[in-house]
Amino acid sequence: MKMKFGIFMAPFHAPGHNPTVSLEYDLQLIEHLDMLGFDEAWIGEHHSAGSEIIASPEIFIMAAANRTRNIKLGTGVVSLPYHNPLWVAERMVLLDHLTRGRVMLGVGPGALPTDAAMLGLVPTQMRPLLEDYMEVLVHLLTSEEPISYESDRLTLKDARLHLRPYSDPLFDMAVAAVASPSGPRLAGRYGAGLLSLGATVAIGMDVLAHHWTVQEEMAAKYGQVADRNKWRLVGLMHLAETEEQARQDVKYGMEQWFRYFQHVAAFPQMAVEGNNLDEMIDFVNGGLGVVGTPKMMVEQIHKLIEQSNGGFGAYMTLAHNWANPHATNKSFELFAREVMPHFQSSGMGLQGAANRAQEARDTLAEQQLIAVEEATLRHQSGQPGISA
């Protein structure tokens, strides 16, 4: 199957940076990815902790849609327990029409406890709420029959959408997964895709194949199909023409990103190690991702394919602002030019054509010279023909 490629943009910005400028850069990066032929961009939702500054992925997606032509744009993710699922469905259907079917819906329980705390929610409530609201959301998007729901946090009475989706039958849906089996359980139950966040951290690598097994079992139970083409793995990378250059590039912002996960974000599933820049880079290159060359990145994706025990449909790189905008754009250009073709049939076809031409070159070149000589002799002898 043809692998797809994209970006998972939380985003991450140093709290001291101008947020208006940072958001503009995020939009420009998606424009750049669209030009390079990336398939997807997933946009996060966060409300606290100072670094992940997009509060509404839907609003950001609409701004990005107006600047791009082909790249699909997804919520990565809507923290469903924070919202009324009726209004989530309404907003996504509206986006589906406004983008002419370029929108995707990703949902999850919410990553930052500091977000949930402002709503009076504790972590143990998040996944049960996600399951309840997901059932309501899918019904609204796939049925014209009304639905009612009541709990201590939400009441719906004969709820239904008044605008049906633009996509036929529905835009892509995906569920986030890090460590617990709740994501693959929901993805299997509803035939949705799986967004494996932190797929390359130790805990993510350990559960990759297990998550797919869970999804397959749930899909079979509910009469759905677990489709590996809809499985998206999220990892980390920064590329340059040499490993030394890549290590130099990430001096710009890698330490701030590590400190955020080490000391600010209460998200232990993304535990990272390193007391200085060299240790941080070595930790990434120890399996988490790649700070280095396109060749190293090709090897990393092959390792993930093996770890997944059967392959997956898309590789998403996590946007992180380790490098300045110029070096970041260069990293994605190298990825598009030298990594993506290894996993897509169009690139493999070109390499095959080049290999065949090289093998036949000496024989064909000799035939070309003979043809020129014969044409020259015909000309000199007055015979009809055109010399070359």
C-alpha cells in the first residue's frame, strides 16, 4: 500500500515568543507542506501550560484551508470530553462543506490535566466521557434519527444534525492512542482510524502491535473493518544534509521542548530524558526519532513498519520547533525529496527506470553511435537519409 505522510501540529512554541508570529509561522509551515506534496496536517487543541497555543483546531483549519489547495486538514485532536458532541458534529460538518471535503476529525480524551482541571474534570473521568460522547457523535454523523442523552454533565433531547456532511458518506475519523487500549477499542468499534501519538517513545513502541490487535478484535466484534491504511504513526525528526548540521540546527529550540515535557506538561506518557543538548539528541536517536540525515529517517520508518507487525498507512512527524523556520523548512524538503519516495510507488518507479537505463546504457550508446555512422555514410554516398 502507498504510505501517506503528514504532520501532527500541537503546536509547541516557547512561552516567551510572540504568539501572533508563532501562529502565522504555523500557517506558513502548512502552506510549505502543501507545496511539497504532504498528504495531511493534524492540528491540536490545548488551553493551558503556555506552549501549545491553538485553542480551536477548527478555526485554525479554516485559516489553513484558505491558504492551501490539496493537503487534508484534521483535528489532532478535539478533546471530546471538553465539548458538547452535538456542537462538535455541527462544526465539523460545516468545515467539511467549506473545505470541499478536505477535513478530517480526530478525537481523544485530552492530554493536558491542566486543561481538564479548569472544567472540574479529573483524569479518571476522561476516557469514560470519551466513550459516551463518541457514541453520540458517531450517531449524529451517520444517522438522521434523533438521539437523546443525559448525564450529570450533559443533556441532549432529540438531537440531530440539520446539515449533512459534504463528504460521501463521511469524512475520515481517527482516535488518538498513546498507552492505554481505549483509543484502539474505540477505533475498532466505529471503524475509525488510529492516531498513535508518541509511537516511537518506549511505551508507544511496546504497545504498537498490541494496539492493532485490540483494534482488530473490537472491529470484528462490532462488524467493522480494521484498516491498516487508516493507521497513522506519529514520530519525531529533524533532517539536514549531514548529521552534524542537524545537531547544530536543533540548538535553536530542542532544550525548551524537552524542558516542557520534563517539567511543565503533566503528560508522563511523553517522558523524555536528557540534561543537556547532546544527551537530548542522543536520546532521540536512540529510538525516539531522528536528528540526522534522510538515510537515517528511511531506516527509522522501516523499523516502525517492523515494530507494527504488518505495516501502517501514514507516518506523521510531530511539529516541535527544534530548529528555526529556515532549517525546519529545509528538513521537510529533504524528507519530501529523499524519504517519501522510498515508501511510495511513484518514487520507486523512477528509481527502477534509472536502474534499467543504467544497465542498458553501454549497449544502447554503442547502437546510437553505429546509427550515426551509418547515416553519415549514406549522406556521403548520396543515398537518401538524414545524418545526425
